[in-house]
Amino acid sequence: MMIRRKAFAYITHQNRLLVFEHADYPDAGIQVPAGSIEPDETPEQGVMREAFEETGLEGLVMVEFLGMIEHDLAIYGREEIHHRYFFHLTCDHKPPETWSHMETNRSDGNSEPLEFCFYWAALPDDVPPLVADHDILVGELCRHLGLK
């Protein structure tokens, strides 16, 4: 069984969580910035790189590691397990309320950019359901922020 490491960024600003949707693929669901950790990277390095590549936000600051969850993709018919590393990050400046960003460094080998549409969701109650268990540690994030 193949094991892949993935980094997930819970980026917050003023008790709000950054989420996004694919402009051209609305069925992909609402997500948080995430992606593959390169073989030569630590999970911390991977999450910082992925967060910048997907959002375009500069000045991201690592707050803490929230946990690692093993996600079995057998439910999708794939013999693959993801080790998902979740981190809390913040911005060192006031970010935009909404924006679009083109992801050009795709892990699927496709060279066509993907447009992501970002917005902030108030924690803890206004975070929409996130796709594929992206929200599995949102409760833990809220506890760390003193919101639950």
C-alpha cells in the first residue's frame, strides 16, 4: 500500500478560517490549502510552501502543529493511505477579505493553472462543511483558539 504525506493549512485571521473553492470545478467542494509534502521536505516546510503556492499570501506564520491523521483512500477505490499533517498558520498582516489565485505548481502533472477563490469563514459556527475530511481537526483548532 502506497503512503503519501500531505500538509494541511488552517490559516486564521481574527477567528476566521481561510477556505476556498475551485472557480472551474465547483463539484470539487470547499477546501483548505493543502498538498503533497516533497520527499526532501519536513511537514512544516511542506505546509508553508503549499500554503503560499495555493493562496499567494505572503507573511504566513507557523503557529502550531495540530495533529496527524491517517486517511485511507480505499473508500475511493485507491490503494493509498495519506498521512495528513495539520498546521495552524496566521498572517502577519491584514489579508484581503476575498481573492482569487492561480495555482501553477500542480502535483498531478497538469500544466494548466487552477483558479482558487478564497474567503474567510467565522470560527466556530460559520465554517461550511469541507470536502474529504479537510475539517477533521477544525474542532481542535477552535479549542486552541479558545473558541470551544
